Amino acid sequence: MSRRELESKVAIVTGSVRGIGRATALAFADAGASVVVNGRKSAGAADEVARAVEDAGGRARVHLADVSVPDRAQGLIEAAVSAFGRLDILVNNVSHRIAKPVVETGYEEWRDVQANTVDSAFLCIREAVPHLIAAGGGSIVNIGGVSGHRGVRNRSAVAAAKAGLAGMSAALAVELAPHNINVNCVSPGSIDNYEVAGHVPDHFRENPTPMGRMGTVEEIAAMVRHLCGPEGRYVAGQTIHVCGAWNVSIA
């Protein structure tokens, strides 16, 4: 049975219409939180997640927004506070990935990856922090990736963005700790239903996960839930690899 450790808390999960974001929204609902479900355009999918959140025991609102745009990121945060009266948790999950050699990567493609990964996190954090402080503290979790920590060919744009999330998480953990806000980065490895269906990226195919299996979105969500709950609040400024030992293996 759920411990309901996030009862009365309010969470925003960006990019929560599928995959890790959806699983995180449901994990928060199981813990008793109210959840703002966010996607860019997928209204039907967002409504389905909201229903699942409510079925899991939480309250839900849907707010569609491209959070790489400043006023839309601001609108998402304001919508959460307007709906539920407070904000306690922000999970920056939205991202964009490409796999191209650097000489074939156009500047617009590069900027698109940065905007939809690290810029979007910055914009949401900037707007969320005053509300987290007003609530007496809270948690921020940025969803990173292994390419930001281990060399992966043809992933320079993604690596730069994901490494940026890790660095920003560390800096903000120190900056926001006096306000009782813990900030961390969760870095998934090879995750079932995380990559494009039926496609295993070269770096996971050529260097299999030591545990011999893919992880699940629920395993990532469980780590995020822990970091935002009362037993995880002293963890701050860390990048936590949930990857079946892939990140440290050289085999």
C-alpha cells in the first residue's frame, strides 16, 4: 500500500504524457500528491494521464505548454499555483534528442536540443523557485542522461544539454539549500519504453548493460519520488545514475 508521503503536496512534471514523465506523475499520485500534467500538444494523451493520476489517488490538472518559451513556462507554473494554491515539486523531464555527427549537426538542430532540454529547465526553475520558497521548501529533479557523463559518439548536442542539467543541479543545490529546497539530477540508462519503440541506440547495443536488462520507467520514477519525499530531502546536488551499472562499465 502507498505510504502517501506526499499528501497535500503539489507537483509539476514537464513532458508527462508518456514514458518517464507519465510514470513519475503516477508515482506522485500514489504518494498522495496533486499533479500538473504537461505536454506540448498531446491533449488526448495528457487527459489520459490526468485520469490515471486521479485513479491512483491524486488530483490532476492538464496544462499544455511549450516550456522552452519563457512566457509559456511562466504560464505553466502560474497554472499550477492557481489550481492547487501552492507548489512543492518540479520535475524537468521534457527533452529533445538527435543522433548525428557534429559536422552534420545544423545550428538550429543544436539550439533545438539545448532549448528543449536545458533552457526549458532553467525557465521552469526560475519561475518555480519563489513558489517553492513560499511553500516552506521543496524539491527540484532534472532528468539527465548517460551521454552527459560518458563519451557517446554522434550525441554531442544531447551530451552538452544533459551535462548542463547536471551542472545546473549542483549549482542550484548550493544556492537553494538555505531555502530548504533540494535539487538533484536523475540520469537514466537504457530504459524500456524510454527510447523509440523497437530501437536500441548504438551505445547500448555495443556496450550492453551489466545487469543484462533494460530498466523500467517505474524504476526511474521511484528514484524521483524518493528524492522528493521526506526520506530523500537531505540528498542534494547529486547526479544519480539509474542505469544497471552501465555508466561505470568499460566492458
